[in-house]
Amino acid sequence: MHIPDGYLSARVWGATGAISAPAVVFLARRAQAKFDHHRVPLMGVMGAFVFAAQMINFPAGNGTSSHLVGAALLACLLGPAAASIVMTAILATQALLFQDGGLLALGANIFNMAIAGVFAGYLPFLLLKGSRAGLFLAGFCSLMTAAVLALAELWISGVAMPPAMLTISLAWFLISALIEGALTMAVAAALERIQPGCLKRPASGRRAWLVAGLVAVVLASCGWLIASERPDGLQSVALRAGIADRVTSLFAAPFGDYQASFVSNPALSRTLAGLAGLAVIYVLCIAISRALASGKREGA
């Protein structure tokens, strides 16, 4: 789902960047106005959990793979404004440290997943009052919205998409959206079982967030052992459209392809990369949440 550099035209990544930057600033102010300081640890834990979950690709049929994006899950737990900020932090870290998503394309990825994806997921959750159906539709709508936007951006950038290829691509993303909905519902239900009421009062779910944090550590450190090597939906689109070789890198990231470049052992390299990313995301989300809490107190 992360668009790398080289796929989008300058006008597309420039326009989406111009939209995303002020939108994130606006959403940060919205999150600050409604921020509850008791949620500081929650933002760190859930940011780390979503980052770790995104590392685990699993087969999605027809030679493709999928993974939890997590935008809807964050929206349901944190509210849309705070979720957008956490997703932005995750996407920026992935682009800068792991070259997962392009630096020039960061504005497009933020717009697709951290803004449109978050709000598309939050709407059914809100309308259906947090029910299981609402959680499922939250994940489904979030991923489909981000996927359709990514396809539209590729098309506007001049990528040829014959009807047959477009149909197959949408079918892949439909399967991924169904999986996203099921995972969003399953994770939320698991947290609720661990500590009933934590979805309605997130600040009170300490046991649930501790478990989520431990799961994140396990996924980040050894989840690569079970991760699928198949290309995800967007990579499959790029292969079929003949643009896969357009990928460009503006710099050498320290953990490119989720491996520590300074470690020769492949297993240790992947483990260190995952744990390093987990730590960076956790600290960054904690710092952001504390800044939001501090700003609210000063403005009160």
C-alpha cells in the first residue's frame, strides 16, 4: 500500500504533499483540543503495535499478500484526529528509516492512509456505534478508500491501466479490505476480552495495552519468520503495469528492506531492524502525545 518514489508524477506527489502538510497541522490542533492526557501511553503502544503488524505480510490469494494497515483500528481507539497523527508518524518513520514508501511520495501515502483512510474507517464505526459490524466496516472502508486513491494517483500519473488489469487490481484490494475488516474486528474484540470496556474508555485499558505492547515486541522481533514474501497488492499492480523498475531511492536508509545494514547475520539483522523501528515509533508517538497534552494545558 506504500507508494515508493518513481511511481507518481511530480504534479501528483506535489499536489498530495501540498494537501497533506496543512491537513496534518490542522488535525494536530484538533487532536490537541480534545486530548486526554491519560491517553499518552496508549498512543505509544498502539503506534508501535500498528507498525509491527504492518511488517507481517500473509498470503491473500492469486500470488499476492496483504497486511494490517491499522488506520481504522487507530481511529476507533484514539479518534480520527489523533489516529491521523499517529499514522503520519508511522509512515514518516517507514519512509526515512526503512525506505518503505517514498520520501517524495510521502504526502500521497499520508493522504491515502493517514487522512482519507482514517476518516473513511471512523465513519462506519461512529454510525454503527462501535458494534462488531461497525469495526469490520471500518477496516474494510479504510483500506478500500486508500487503495482506490492509490490507483487513481497512479492513473493520473500516466500509468496505463487497461480495464482487465484494473478489475484484477480492484479484486486484490477487495480481498485485502475484507481481511483488514476482519483483523480490525478481531484485534478490537481481543482487547475488549482482555479488559472489558477498554474500547469505550481507552485510558482505562491498561492490561489490554500491556498485552498489545508485548505482542508488538514479538511481531517486530520474530514476525519475519512467518511473513509472506509474496508482493502486496500495490506491488502486484506495479508488476502488471510494467512500472516496478521505476522505483528510485533518494538516500540509503539505515534499515532498508527492514534489515540492519550494519549486521551481516540475516536473522539478527531483521530482528534488530524490527525492534529499532518499534522503539522509534513508540518514543515518537509518546513525544507527540505529550506535546499535545502539554499544549492543551497551556491553552486551557
